[in-house]
Amino acid sequence: MKANQPSNAEFIALVAVLTSMVAFSTDAMLPALPELGADLRLANVNHAQLVVSVFIVGTGCGQLISGPLSDAYGRKPVLCIGLILFLASCYWAFEADSFASLLAARFVQGLGVSAPRTVTMAMVRDLHSGRAMARVVSFALMLFVLVPAVAPYIGQSIMLGLGWRYIFVAFQMVALVTVLWLVIRQPETLATDGRIRFRPSAILGAVGEVFSMRRVVTCTITLTLSYTCIFAYLVTAQQAYVDWLGAGHDFPFYFALVALFAGSAGFLNAVLVGRYGMRRLASIGLFSMFLLSAVTAYVVFADFLSGKILLWSFVGWSAGIFFLLGLCLANLNALALEPVGHIAGTASSIIGAVSTILCLAIAVPIGQLFDGTGFPLIAGVAVCSGLAFVLNVTMPLQPHLKPTGEQ
């Protein structure tokens, strides 16, 4: 770490806050979906899920811009512009008088928050690589997981007290604090002589370099399937807990339990990654997800459980998959970026955009299949995690990287 960097603990905390902007902007909206749909007179209640999906699409598209810009002009300016765009579009969402206008505002919010989503990983890669990067990301995820634990509570409390539109005011307050913290405390991490001029030929060259590496491509597809498990859960969770399991206003409580339990995975991964390596831990996590989800899907399909037992079984399954994802995501991101550190911003944007957009192409249909039970979601997670495991164990590692012991 550079001499003028803040302490490692503060840097990890800032990384956690920046990367959690997507989670907060997603999870705080979940309890408000029914009221939002009723207020805007939606004919199909499942369409309220698009408030989450369109936001994630904007995040994916924005990454294609924010990453290359950060390689050309530095990490801090792009992060600040993205946060300011997000802050401004929250006002648009607050004033939206139609569902179409709200979806447009959410798309722009996604464009803005794509900078923290992508550039933060590049900023970490500027300072760390390999297992050291995986450890930093793992510790950041431990703090990050507190956001989905409290975000639904915050969203529900604001909705019940002031109305769903004021959730966007909370987003603005978080964005303002974050951009001030970034400007005042965090130095630029990308040296001037390491920057790449922003021009189409350079971007196309970086795209060609990224997709010429089988390892990076395989990691990207594996990340796509892993993110699908997350986003399919997010777009379905409110309906699963309330409509299927009868949790009512207790939905944020169960969501928080899942998030808090999953947070321990970051610490475990940070401790174990130096001993066992990134790919092995990711393989263990993905295979365990497949087994857990396959068994749970069978139990739900066969209708063996009901009432509170079914509710707590679903909570247990949810906590299990998010815990196991904690053994996968940091390692898969580090594995993907390890060979392309010299174009970390652009590479991170490509990997993030492709995995985000493709995962939504799978996750949204899974969400729309909601039939009053959790079976489509659980079965979808089983299929995605099983395929991701196969890809991960067959992923090629470049021979010149093996001797470093970073894999």
C-alpha cells in the first residue's frame, strides 16, 4: 500500500461502503414493491420486480463506460461523477408520476452506481493482487453484508412512516456522505504513467485482450451464474416471504438473519484463501450450493413441509446459499482480474457488465416464474450453481501464473 494511503482498515471500510451502494439501492426497495405497485396501478404484481431488474441493467451498462474512463482519467474522478449522477437521479425517481418514468430514473441510478460497482474493484487491484486482493475483498464483504441486513428494515420503516418515495431521499444522503469521504480521505490509486488514453481503439484492444484469455472468459461465465443466484433471490424474496410463507411485515427480520449469517463467510474466506487457494474454495462453495439447493427443491416440490417449519427451512436454505457465495465471489473476481492488472479498470468493467447483464437475462425469467411457491427460485439456483461448479473446476490457468502460488 502506498505511503499516503489511509489505514488498511479505513480503506477496507471505504471499499465496503462503495460496493454496498448497489445492495442498498436494491434491498431497501424490496419491502416497498407492493405499495409501489398499488400506487402506480400496476396490472401485474410481478412487474414491480422490474424496479430492481432495470436498476441492475443500468448498473451493467454503465460499467462499460466507467471502467475505461477510470483507466484514462483515474479512479476518484469517475467514482465522484458516478455518485453525483446517482444522487441526482434519485430526485427524478422521487418525483416520478408513472411507472415508466420511475423505471427510467432507476436505469439512470444504475448507470451512476456502476462506477462504485466497477471502479472500486479496480482501485483494490491497483494496490493488491492475487490472494492479497481476495483477502481485502473478503474483509470488505464482511462489512458489506451489514447493508442487506439493515436495508429492508430501513426501506420498510421509511415506507410505513413517510411513503416509499422517501426511500430515495435516504439513497441521496448515503451517496452524499460517501462522495465526501472519498474526496477528503482517499488518494488516487492509479498513477499517471499507468493510465490508458480513452479512445475506441484502446478500449477495443482491451476487450479483445480480455476475451482472448480462456481463464477470464470462464471466470466471467461462472460469475454470471453466481450472480444469477443472488438476483433471482432478490427479485423473488419479498413475494416468497410474504405471499408464500406468510411472513408479512416480518420479512426484513428474516432477510436480516440471512445476511448476518452470510457475513461470516467473508472472514472464513480471508482466513482460508492463503492456505487453500481461490479456485478450490470457490469450487467447494459452488458444489455445496448445488447439493443444498437440489435437496431443498425436492423437499419443496414434494410438499413435505408446511407452516413455520417450511418458513425456517427456507430461511436456512437462504442463509446457506449466501454463506457459500461468500466463498465464491471474492475469489472468482480476484481470479478473473489477476492476469489483467495492467487494464484493471476496463477489464473489471467488461467482466462486471457482461456478468451482470447476462445474469439478469436468466434471473428475471426465474423471478417471473414465481407461482406462489419458492420452487422455481430454488430449482433455478440448483441449476446455476451446478453449472458454475463444472465451469470452475475445468477453468484453465495460464502456465506462467501457476508458480506464483496465487491460484
